[in-house]
Amino acid sequence: MWNEGIKTFTAGEDLEARRRVKIESGTTSDPPEIVYADAGEDWIGVTEYAVKDGEPIAVKLNNSPGTFEIECVVDSEIARGTVLYGANDGKISDAAVGTTQGIAMETGEDDAIIEVAPWNVKVTTAALAAIADPGDAGAIPVTRSGSVAITTEDAETRTLAIPGIAGIMLAISLDVDGGDCVITVAATINQTGNNTITMDDAGETIILVAVQVAGGLVWRVLNNDGCTLTTV
């Protein structure tokens, strides 16, 4: 059976409107049962309305065209252009856990329902072309997507300017650890206001995406595996 846009499922628990959901593991019902997608978990779609456990529920599938309305949970206000991740109970957050779920299209405070542009691309470093490590005190290129494998021989630095084009992605990893590498970015890379990336162990990786915020291009963290983010 083919469905486009909206599909009916069975609620595997009490569900609120505008929450991310997933297929419940081991479900045998027809239609399948769904439950909230929690922090770090992928989602199949967003609930259209609230229902009780066992009731039918319409879900807007995450491959549907257009944007979604999803409830958020944050310590402070989410800004337009913020990269969003899955949070517990089907909500979204700016806290980087798991893969990217979407980009905020409007501002929102805790428990607000905001418009979200879904981000269904699963980024891997293998999908990005290699960019040469510029070396100690060098500038990492910002005009195209790519993967930068850094080699250090001592404590070293790199710089990263604001992105030249919206939508490009950079995967930066510490390939050979001869000493810490500190990357200073020209603008903040998250809502916390961090602008410095420190890598001190081989394998640490950060993936950044170029988005527009307040009319200007900035980098935002898509995924961070082990790097230390600070503000200088």
C-alpha cells in the first residue's frame, strides 16, 4: 500500500500533537503501533493531534514535502536557523544528540510549537570530498563541502572563516595526534556561543553546516564526537 503525506497508525502510548514518533519495536498490530522518538532517535513523522493509547493516529511522514510543526524543549529561546536534534517525548531541541532532525524556521521558547524544515540527509565523512589540511596556523577553506583530516606535530592552530555558501558542510577530524589542535572560528557555531574547537585525541570529529541566521551565514554543529567547544 502506498501513502503520501499522511498515514494512519495505532498509538502505542498516550501521544500529544506535534511530536516526533517512531515504529514501536516488536509491534504486530495493523496498522503498526507508534511511540515517541526520544533523544538521539530517528523519527518516521509527526503526530497531527493528541490521542490515547490504542487509538488510531494520523502522522505526517517525515518524507512529506514542506515543513513541519514540532514542539520544542530548550533552556532558552531557539533562534531561526538553529540546527535541531531529537529530544525526549518526541520533542526537538538545540542540544546536539544523535543526528540532525531539522532547521528552525522560526523562534520558539520551551514547549512552543515551531515550524521546522526537516533535515533528512544522513551525513557521513565518506560522502564528502577530501580537503587538504592547511597546516599549523592555516585557514580551512569555506567555499565548498568537504572532509578535512588534520595532522599535528605539536600544539597547533587552525582558523575557520564564516561560510562562503549556505548549505555546505565540513567534516573536520584529528587524523594524526601529535598535539592538540585548536580551531578558532570567525563566528559562534551553536546557541551556547562557542567559537573555538579543540581536538586532543585522534578520531575526534566535528561536522558543521552553513546556515543563515539574522541575514548572515554562520556555521552550526551537525554532530560532535569528542571535540571540546569553548568560547574565547
